[in-house]
Amino acid sequence: MSGTLRESRDSRASRGQWSNQVEFVLSCLGSVVGLGNVWRFPYICFINGGGAFLIPYTIMVVAVGLPMFFLELSMGQYAARGPIGVYACSPIFQGIGYSMILICLVGSGYYATVISWSIYYMVVSFFSPLPWEGCGHPHNTQDCYSKTEAKPCEDNNGTWYNQTCYNISDLMLHPQVKNLSLHTVSASEEYFK
């Protein structure tokens, strides 16, 4: 028994230690705040009521989020084990460790998707012309509208629709053109859908 206890203490001593508290705080911030959070949080605020969303959000962060985060950090630091080993203290809590790992796997998939989007759009932004710049691309519909392509037509009092300039005589002569529904969507909006 004493040999096992000594081996356990030696394995704990060989684990890396933080040299100061600033390293620990910065590593915690690095694991919590990422590109997915920076992109998603303003969107979640906008969808759920803007500034009014911040009141219940702040209450839940203070009442639930920070205590749970502190509990997880303190148990991990005290036990010096991973999520499955920490909750081995009580058999009824072992499912918590497994569920934490499952949540991390799902979150990693989400985060990988967000990172791949950012890399894709960064690479595509170096193309000339940009794929979301005009309406002459295969992904565009007949409702596509580009201000730069429509400007010469509209300067001559025409109507730009389906990459065609219609003037007043076209509207009078062709009955199919009279019934156009001029619902337009910007080229960039069509690209990003």
C-alpha cells in the first residue's frame, strides 16, 4: 500500500506547475475565449433582444457560470486529474466527467467549422474579382442586384433586373416585363446564403 501511495505522489510531483498566477489566468482565458465566442456572442445578443439580453446573461454568468467554472478549476487543481478521474470520488458523479468530454468533442466540431469558414473566406478574399462582388456567377439568381452593374442603366432612367437593363419602351412593349416583381437581393447576400 505504501509503495502505491509513494508512486502516486511521485507522479503528481512530476506534473507541470504554473510558475505564477498570471500564467494560470491567461491559460484559463485562452481556453474560454476563442474565435467562436467572439463571432457568436454579438449574433446571440442581436437575435435575443440586444441590450435587454445582457441583463439575464450577466445574472446567469454570475449566478451559475462563474461558480461552476470555479468548481471545475478547483476540483481539477486539487485532484490533479482529468474530468473522468476527478469525479471518480463518487460513483454517481462519474457520468459528469464523461459528459464533459462529450461536450468538448461536440464543441470541437463546432469550433473546427468556424475556423474552417474563416480560413475559406480569407483565401477567397484574395481572388479578383471577389465572388460576392457581382451578379455574373453561377450561384446568383435572377433577383441578384449589384449597384456597380446597375449604375449605368439607372443613370439612363432604366430598370436593372436579371442582369438586363429595361428602359421605358421595353416596359410598354413587352407584357411579360410589365409584371416583373422587382424583389432584389444583393450579390453578397446571395453568396453568403
